Amino acid sequence: MKYDVIIIGAGPGGIYSAYELLKLNSDIKIAMFETGKSLEKRKCPIDGDKVKSCIGCKTCAIMNGFGGAGAFSDGKYNITNHFGGTLCEYIGKQKALDLMKYVDDINMANGGEGTKLYSTANTKIKTLCLEHDLHLLDAQVRHLGTDKNYVVLENLYNVLKDKMDIFFETPVKTVKVVDGGYNVITAKGEYFAKNVISSVGRSGSKWMEEVCHDLDIPKSSNRVDIGVRVELPAEIFAHLTDELYESKIKFRTQKFQDMVRTFCMNPHGVVVNENTNGIVTVNGHSYEDPSKHTGNTNFALLVSKHFSEPFKDSNGYGESIARLSNMLGGGVIVQRFGDLVRGKRSNQNRIEESFMTPTLNATPGDLSLVMPKRILDGIIEMIYALDKIAPGTANDDTLLYGVEVKFYNMQVEIDNNLMTKHKGLFVIGDGSGVTHSLSHASASGVYVARYIVENLI
Ligand SMILES: Cc1cc2nc3c(=O)[nH]c(=O)nc-3n(C[C@H](O)[C@H](O)[C@H](O)COP(=O)(O)OP(=O)(O)OC[C@H]3O[C@@H](n4cnc5c(N)ncnc54)[C@H](O)[C@@H]3O)c2cc1C
């Protein structure tokens, strides 16, 4: 089969590139290959009853399938160049923001209408943060919520499905450069396209590395973020989350001068497991529907580790730390803040007797046996700093889940059009190392679609 464009991966990057290609030219022949299942067939076996923790399915329903890693996420679309990726370094700040707003318009037209757009503009919280050496980053945040995010994906699928070929449960094995384009070899056959958009996300990072190796595309990797997910009563952060929903706050520790930041805030949300290539880490999300709200808010505290030569395997470093928590706890470990600072392991009794009800069934344990001291010290310092703007953060019963790891895909060498050195082969979204978020990944898809229609079709 011959196509004008083959898209690898049906995450936000792949979906929005398909959407824009078809919008600009409905005659374009497009195929999309996806390792995971269609949206309605994506079911994680963890039911909290018979299956309580991750059983390591061959293809993870949370990370793979239509909607990609974002399908069951909180659906927070951050419209900002300050975090979520470095797309603006490739395409320019204004262009990046315009595309993120354009994606927001598409989401609103496809089921997201009525959801709230939060903003840090003119907030007094910024001053409150600065008074305590905490730094609030500027952003607008559209919170779709897990439920509305699903509806938007359903609607986008209905827009696309009859206008292109979508192959689920069809992982792409290799991509070969041939005369006039590319042969894309999948588990179920071989296909040709003049242009290929690879949008394989974090779960496809190892595969992307192999493709870069085979096609001699330069790449580099030197960063990983390691930390914990904090869970506390929603009231403690309510003054921030009611106004901003998500606040990205940075703090430089006094002890080591390391940067610690809040990440992925979920008011009234739940803490969840995340499985990346068989390693169980922690994440969180929350629902737009008030009937699904919990009494807790969760967010991550992360410390970025940048490595210099000769070390090259930053993700391997993060994986090793996560593996340690999996070895000790059989998955994610949970510890009360009070136990951590007193050097005690949390146990089931102490968790049950506390005033907090955990939303994830994790193994009580001791995070100091897992996390490097420098990182853990930074997290403790940040918790005390946050306690000044949100008193109660450093309460004994505040729960810390570990390990949360943000793996950064290696940075694929691409030009300002997000194209590799091979004409017509684009690498976008989280799989490129350029984006780390729904909004940036989606925007990169739209950008490349426009470039292809204007220059290569
Ligand atoms: C639990 C969770 C919550 C999150 N919450 C948020 C949030 O609220 N806001 C935010 O901005 N970001 C969030 N993120 C991150 C966000 O989901 C990602 O940044 C975004 O999905 C990246 O989009 P992408 O298209 O680049 O990749 P992905 O969404 O990862 O999609 C890649 C797709 O490619 C497929 N694939 C991989 N390899 C192959 C192959 N060889 N052949 C065929 N298909 C392949 C995968 O199965 C996957 O479906 C969250 C992530 C998780 C896991």
C-alpha cells in the first residue's frame, strides 16, 4: 500500500497531525499505525479488587492506544512556553503559543466546551510565592479533566476514522529509506509513504533510538527528573488550585542549590501507577466531574538531574532508582512525611491511623532507602518552603509516593521544521525529546502537517 503520509503513533502528536493534514487537504492518503488498542478497548486490568497493582501487560492500556499516554490523563493543556517542552526553540515563541491556542480551539469544538481556562495573569499568589523564594511560572491551563478528555478523543477519532486508514495493534518494526520515500515495516505488513511522521511518545523512546541508529540520525540524552508524588487534604492547596488549578512553582534549595519544582497538580484527584517498559512509577490525575472528586490533592515534586560526559544513560539512572522502589515495595512505595523526617519506615498501621486516606494502594515503606540523599533532601526542603505558602503541606500525615520519574526521551536531531536529515521524515511529540506535554505534542503535530501540505505534497 502506498500513502502520502504514514503516521506512527496515535497519541496527541499523531492525532493532531492527521487532523490538520485532512483539514488542509482531504485528498491526502494517510495511514496511522498504533501499537495499542482503539480507545474503547483500552482497559487497565487494575480494578482495585481482584487486581490491585500493575501486572505488567504486554502492551500497557494506560500508555498505548488511541489518545496515547494522554488518553486517561487529567487533560491539562498548558498554554505556555515556560514548561511542557522546548517547541518554541525550534519554531519560535509566538508560533508555538498560537498553535497551542489553535489546539485548544479544536478541543473546545470537539467536546471540551464549558471547561475552565485558568491563568496566572495578575494573581496575588505570585507575590506570596516570591515572599518565600518560590517562583510561580506564567501559564494558561485548560483543564479538560479525565472524563472530558476522553470525549474529545472519541470525537476526534470519529472525525478521522473514515478519512484515513488507522491500524491498531500494529506496531511499526522498522523504517527504511527507499527511493522517493520510506518503507514502513509493521508487524502485519510493509507499507510505503512519501512522508513519515514519527510520534511514538515516551513508550516508544527505545524504538525511536533504534530507528535513529539504523538511519544514522544523531541523538543525545542527558536529563532525567526524579522525585515523589505528594498527596494531602485538598483544603491545604485550595487557595492555589481554586484560582490557578495547576501552579508550577520552582524553588532553589539552600543546601545544594538544586532546582526542585512542582509538577502535574491534581486537585481532588487520585494517585495512579504508571508502567513504562515494565517499571512501575507513580503519577496522578483528576476528573472534571465533581461526583468523581476525592478529598485529596496530589502533585509531584521533581528534581532535574543533568549529566555530563562520559555518562550518557540518564534514563537508565532513573530506571534504576524506580526499580529499587519496585524491588522493595513490589511497586510504588508510600511514606508519611512525618515518618520520613524521623527516619522511620511507614507501615500499614501508621498509614491507617493517620488522618489521610491514600487514593493509591501502595506499599508502606521507607523512601530514604530508595532515593539518593541529595534528591530527598531537596524534596524535604521544598516541602517546608511550600508549607509557608500553603500551611499544612509539611504535616506529619502528608503522603509521599515514590518514585515519580520523568524520563526524557533522547533529543533527536531535527531542524526547525521538526524534520530529520532525511527529507520527509519528521519526529514530533515526546518521542522527539522536544515536547513533554499534551499541548506541545499536539502543537508539534499541527506544525508538521502544515509544513508537509505546503512543501511536500
Ligand atoms: C498518567 C499520565 C498523565 C498525564 N497527564 C498530563 C497532563 O495532564 N497534561 C500534560 O500536558 N501531559 C500529561 N501527560 C503527558 C502526556 O500524556 C504526553 O506528553 C503526551 O501524551 C505526548 O504525546 P505524544 O503523541 O508525543 O506521545 P504519546 O501520547 O505517548 O503517544 C505515542 C503513541 O505511539 C505509540 N507507539 C509507540 N511506539 C510505536 C511503534 N513502534 N509503532 C506504533 N505505535 C507506537 C504508543 O502506543 C502511543 O500510543 C500525562 C502522562 C501520563 C502517563
